[in-house]
Amino acid sequence: MNNFQNNQDIQKHGCRALWNIAVNNEENQIEIRNLNGIDPIIKSMNNYQNNQDIQEYGCLALGNIAVNKENKIEIRNLNGIEPIIKSMNNFQNNQDIQKHGCRTLGNIAFNKENQIEIRNLKGIEPIIKSMNNFQNNQFIQKHGCRALGNIALIMKVN
């Protein structure tokens, strides 16, 4: 991915591969971080904001990688929260991006600093819009509620 940043197809398949590698496998999630594999996902999402496939697979990859506690922090440190929010804002009618965005923000939000960052980046609004736009999508409703609940944990403290 690093060597072919101008090739959207490689970026798409790279995000998809990292998503699959990180599914339910904490060792792989840690290894992706150790090999600096999170940054190329974020760069792809930033560089190809109009490519729905890259946005979807980027959200999926970050969502799986963010299951790991340290990875949540690394994603924030690499400014990886904003592209997820932008993706949800840019593709409000794409159910797949909305459901994976809600899930990913929910995973990332299980961290105090990330909760603050999501709130500061106005990440609550796209979650609520998604839930309103897709009221019959159980996945979006479930993960939207989870994301809002995780974000609200810090709001109770403030």
C-alpha cells in the first residue's frame, strides 16, 4: 500500500486484506500495529475520499483493528478518527459505510481520549443521522446505540 499510494485498486484491496486479517484475531491486530499497518489505511481513506469501496473497507479494517486497546490509541494518534466521520458524512445514503462507520466509532470510543476526540470532531451527528436515515437496519441501530453509549461515558464525567 505504501509503494502504490496512487493506485486506488491496490489501496482498496489492501484495506480489504487488513480487514480480513484482523477479524477476531488479536495477534494479527497487534502485528498490524507493530508493522505500521494502520497508517496506510488512514492515508487511503484521506487520499480517496470519493471512493466508496476504500471508505467501506477502511472503516471495516479500522473497526477490526480497534478491538485492541492499544490500537484504539494508535488510530487516534494517527488522526484516524476524522476520516471515519468524513466518510459517514460524505456517503450518508450508503448503508454499508454507515453501518461500518457506526461499528468502528463504537469500537474506537471505548477510550476516554477517543470519546473526547469523536465529540470534538462532531462525530455524534453522523451516527444520529445514520440511525434516522436507516431506521429499519438493525445493525446500524445496534452499533449506533453502542457508539453513542461509549461516547456518552465521558460526557457523564464532564
